[in-house]
Amino acid sequence: MLEDAEISRILVIMAHPDDVDFGSAGTIARWTDAGIGVSYCLVTNGDAGGSDRSVSRADMTLIRQAEQTNAAKQVGVHDLHFLGYPDGQVEATLGLRRDLARIIRLLRPDRVVCPSPERNYWRMGISHPDHRAVGSAALDAVYPDARNPFAFPELLAEERLEPWTVREVWIAASPAPTNYVDITETFPRKVAALRSHVSQISDPDGLEQMLRDRLARTATEGGLPEGRLAEAFQVLQSG
Ligand SMILES: [Zn+2]
């Protein structure tokens, strides 16, 4: 696994606003504290989210973009890219792979964070079809699309985007995590990031305790000492 000191830029690719904050915000706050530049790429605007039927879906798009932008600020992230795919209908198409290869070549990250393309049979909610499709397309964009000059040749010919090799991938919500990050110190900022998703949080008062319980369980699974909180990832060498 690469040391954070070897990393200057990280790209987080997720399906919906709030995915990054549930799975990774505590870890991201540690990275930005260490001076690493972090960017987000959100494939959808989360326009199928929330339970308030009186909010138009066009309004929901704007609300969720604003909420994700606020959440990102809580953990030191200011560079966000929304691809605008329809929420709930994402497939791992060649078009999505090209869009993700484009953003990888544009931002040239050392490390990519993405969802798992695998179904997690223990936690249904984290295996949303959009998450699995984005995980699959993101891994294909890392290898081979972004690094191969002959994959989507128009990216090079028309947009002058040189091939780029991402060195490491961190899969969030993997059924087979390999790395546990202690986020006890950054936990309050993760909670603040999640509270920014006002349209999605039905029980803001219970949120902190729910997160604390879940992250404490993750820490225990990872062998961290009693009282610590952790986020878990499956880390792949890709470069
Ligand atoms: Zn999601």
C-alpha cells in the first residue's frame, strides 16, 4: 500500500451525493489535513433521493448538489464534478467508462476511491444498483481505459487528454475490506458532512449515535483498540 506522503491527488468517484460521506468522509478529512488534494466526481445528482413528493425532481437536483458541496467543505474538499446521469438508472456503459476515463486523465489522481461492484449480502443498502454500476465502470476506467492511448482515442485526439495511470484504488463498502482507517479524530467532521444532506436525513438527532455504533463495529472488525472508530476499504494496487 502507498504511503499518504507519496500521494498528491485523490479522486473519489461515487454514484450519489451522500455516498462519499457515509463511507469515506472521516478518511478524506485525514487526507486533506495532510495536504492531499481531493476531488469528488458524482455520477448522478441524487434526483431520486428523499421522500418528500412535493419537491420537483429538478429542484431535488439543485438541492442535492448544494448539500454535497456543503458536505465536501466540512472535510476540506472544494473540487466537485457532477456528471448528471439519471439517479436509479446507472449502468456500466462504454459512455460512463469514457466519462470516468476523461475525468481521471483531467485530474491525474494517484489514488481513486470508488464503490464496490460486488453485491454485499450482509448490508443490502450499500449494494444499490447504481453503486455497483459505478464501481464496475470506475475500475474499468482505471484499468485499462485511462492509461491506454488507444482506448477512447477521441479523448487524446480531440481533447488532448494524455493517458494516465492511477497507482492505487480504494474500494469503499467492499464485502472484503483489507484496510481499516482510524477516524476517531475526524469523526465530528464526518457527522457535520452527513448533516449537510438535510433532504436525506430523516433522524438528524439519532444520526451521530447510529454512525458511532456502526464505525465502532468496523473498528473492532479491524482489530483497533476499544473506543476507536474506523472506516474500511479494500485496497488494490493498480499501477
Ligand atoms: Zn448511494
